[in-house]
Amino acid sequence: MPYRNEPPTDWTTAPYKQQLEQALAEVKKQFGKTYPLYIDGQEIMTDDLLKSVNPANHQEVVGYISQATRAHVDQAIAAAARAFKTWRHTTFEERAMYLMKAAQIMRQRKAELMAWQIYESGKNWAEADGDVCEAIDFLEFYARQAIQLGKGVELTPYPGEDNRMFYLPLGVGVVIPPWNFPLAILTGTAVSAIVTGNPIVLKPSPLSSVMAVKFVEIMRELELPAGVLNFVQGPPEEIGDYMVAHKDVRFVSFTGSKNTGLHIDETAHKVSEGQRWIKRVVAEMGGKDSIVVDETADVEAAAAAIVASAFGFQGQKCSAGSRAIIHEAVYDEIVNRVAELTRKLEIGAPADNAVVGPVIDEKAFAKVTSYIEIGKREAKLLVGGTADDSTGYFIHPTVFVDAAPDARIMQEEIFGPVLAICKVRSFEEGIDVFNNTEYGLTGALFSRRRDRLEYARYHMECGNLYFNRKCTGSLVGVQPFGGFNMSGTDAKAGGPDYLLNFVQPKTVTEQF
């Protein structure tokens, strides 16, 4: 059966609305439970617990998660190393079947999985639906890619010899996914390693720990061999560097901020005593993404895309369009329309399907609001600029206009609902402003001119470029995702070569 993307569901219509409301009610009844680590096929409860709260109502505790020590990390890595001895010799097709079964379980539990992240991560209904769909896509896509990978590579014939090249797994991997796509990216980064024959130690973000537990529960239903998946949650300062630097870890797969990614890369590439390999680091980091609009653009479509890209999931996406670069001929018209659309956005609790929910936690709230104060000094505040953390971490969608290209709000990643708009005099200037950041993740161009679209195809420096649409919302297999420069290591998640990050090729020659 060929791969197809999981279709979205309109949860505002019957009978889906009732199903999701029931799931939200059932999940809320489970608030406050305590969850274990999972190492070598065994649950481990610890006395040290992390509290995960609902960012829309920070008095509500979604769950408590056992926290690991370095001793637990040693235990998990040892278990993964033992599992590698046999897991590496299972076939790609056998491992792929586990993923396909997991995809079916996720389909059956979709409303429940959505409910957990609506509460724990503050996603609205549509964003939560998209996250679960993407998780299913990763399972289905990587399963099929693994089967193809297992067939090896056809080589050039040579007289008197049989030459074959095939792929072998690397070894024990540390997987560190983010909180903002709490099921999708976690699933993609975990199963891409597992399906290629690598047991893993999974350390998700503390901010989406309960969602990670739910993923582990699904994988446990598959009856994976003990040690293939180890769930080790704990304080980054206690176990983060320790696991990354461990001599028995072969690779690290990370998604998160630029600063953390660079630190992981530096730590991983210091060779530990007894280490027998150069570790691989696969990292997807930040972005300062932008939509460029020229004077020929469809004004209404451009304005709608700018708002959707900037404020979807409160701007808490590495692909979020936090900059708009607009030609002076259409600048005022688009700015006015962006302001109108932004003011219409409904702010409230994601459980009630408000369009704009909270930012993830107190730290994010403080950082984003500090950038709003910077923006007030650097540019003109058009919309928003206010915030309220009395109940939840709510920041009103904020738009700054007349920002200078080198302003901090145009250069630094702001993981929240803040948009900076810059005026340019020409299309060429717009491309120069777009490229003038240290990042290169996503971007978009609105233009009706074919020559400009073709120019942008090769001159806009980003890993994912969109013409005449928003710069968020990539689909697995359709738009492989990953960026340039400080946005990561150029790996393309959901692409045809992503699994190559977790294998090593071997060539065998037999002379007749």
C-alpha cells in the first residue's frame, strides 16, 4: 500500500466534536497521576518528581513524572547496548512492522492523544490534530523507507566479483525531542532510530513529559524487546551532558534551541575515554523565518499567510514566520489587513478551542514579554503588546511595524506570538533582508512574477521555501523539513534520505 499523509479531521463537526469533548473530560480525570521511568522493559518510580502543569491554567497539574539520576542513565545505556546485540540483526522489514502497528494504535487513540497535548502543551484543536497526524505520518513513512533501505544499493558490475553494499545500524542513540510538537517530533526522532536497528535512550522535554509517557505506552503495546526503548526523564543539568558524552552512545538526535543544539554538538564531539567512534549529531534547531511580499502579490492572501505563520500555536514553532518583509508599494495595505486579522484572533483556553492559547511556561512568558519591551524601543507597536499570567501564560498576538532589518526583533528568535514587519524598496532588497540572519529554516515569497519565483528558488537561503502560501505546515514526505546554517545539521526529517543518518554503509566483495 503506497504512503499517503494522514488526513486531518474537522473536530468542530459531529460526531467528532463530541468524541474530542469526551476525550478531554476523560483525560482531565487522570490529572495528577505519577508516571515512571521505563528502562530495560521495567517501570521505575523515583522519589524525585517533576510537575507538569497546564499552561492555560497553571494551577492544574497534568501529571508528575519520575526523574532520573546518572545511575539511571548508566542503566538505560547498558540496557540499550545489550539490546543492540540482537535488535541490529532483525530485518528492516520486521522492524517496520512495529511502526505500522503503532500508527494504527495512534489512529484509534487520536482524540485522547490530542486531549493530552491540548492540556499539557496549549495546542488548539486543529494544531493538536495536525500533531497527531504528523506522528502517524512519520510512522508510516519511515516504515516504508526502512523496507527500501533494507534492500541495499545496486552497484556497478565488475567481472569476476560479487559486490554488494548494504546498511547497518550505528548503535545506542540518545534522542532529545522538544515540547512544541510533543508527539510528532518525538515520534519521528525516536522511531527513525529504532526502525534502522538502533536502541535508544529517550529524554523528552520536561515541558511535555506526560505526552512522552503516552508515546512510551503505545510503544510498549507493541512488545518491543526490552532495552530497545528506554524512557529516561530528568533534570538537564544532571543527566543531559552526561548521556550525550557517554562513551557507549553512538549518536545524538536533538530538536530544540540553537544554544542547546550547539552545546550538545560540542559535548558530543569530545571523545571520551574508551570511545571507539566519532559520534554523529543530528540537530534541528531554531529559525528566524520570514515572508517576503513584492508589489505584484495577492494582498489578501499574503496578509492571511503572514498572520497564520506568525501566530499559529502562539508562534511557538521553529518554522513560525516572525518577520514580514513587504515592498513599499503594498506595505500600508498589507499592514492594515494584518492588523485587522490579528485583532480578530480569539485568545483563551485551548480546551475550549480558542485560536490563540498560552505560551508554554513562566520562563517563556518572561522571555517573550521582554522581547515585546525591546520591540517597543526598536519599532512601532501596531497590535497587542499586552500579557496576563494571572491564570495562564497568555500573551496577546503582537505586531511591530517599521522595524529596521538589523533590529533585534528582526534578528533573534522569539518563540512566541510576536511579528516584526519591515519595509523594503525593491524585490532584491527584500531577498537581501531575508537572508540577513544566522538562521535558514523556512521562508515564503508572495509574487505573481515567474522570474522572481525562480530567482528566489535558488537565492533565498532556507531549507524549506514556499511560494504564495504560509511558511509553516510542512507534511511528511511532501515537504521534507530541515534548514541551513544555525537552523541545524541539514537533515531533512520526513524525507527520502533521513534514515541514512542512523545507519552506516558496508561494502562486501567476493571474488569468484
